[in-house]
Amino acid sequence: MKIIKDTKNELEIEITGETHSLCNALRRALMEDKNVESAAYVIAHPIVGEPNLYIKGKNPRKSLEKAAKTLQKRSDEFKSILEASLEE
């Protein structure tokens, strides 16, 4: 991860080695946060480009951390449901 821009109300990071899957999930989780004004990402080149995630809000770093924890919790819940269904 590389920080491109970091101000009080804006954060832009490059997420090395990731694709639309993680970025779209992060963007969605960020937009659920009432302190986030906007969240978006772009991948400049579909084959060799790295995604840049942009967040604007009250405290973008805190919102990103919250979104990451939300995704981790949801992934753990999904894993538990999947494992339970495979045991049946």
C-alpha cells in the first residue's frame, strides 16, 4: 500500500496487487459510514494498473480502518456459514 494523498479530510492510496474485488467491497463498506462523504477507486490500466482508492470525509484514515474491520467480520461470517453448510 502506498499513500498518494493524506490530508485532514482526504485520503488517496494505491493498493498494490489488488483488483476490483477488494476495492469495490471497500468502497461499499466506506459508503455505509455516515462520516464518509465520498469513496471511489480507479484502475488506470486493466492489465497492469494498480487500484487507487480515494476517500473524502471527516476522518478518512479512521473510516478506512473501520471499513477493513467490517469486511473482515463479514468474511469471517461468510466462512462460518460456508463451513457449516459443507458439514451438513
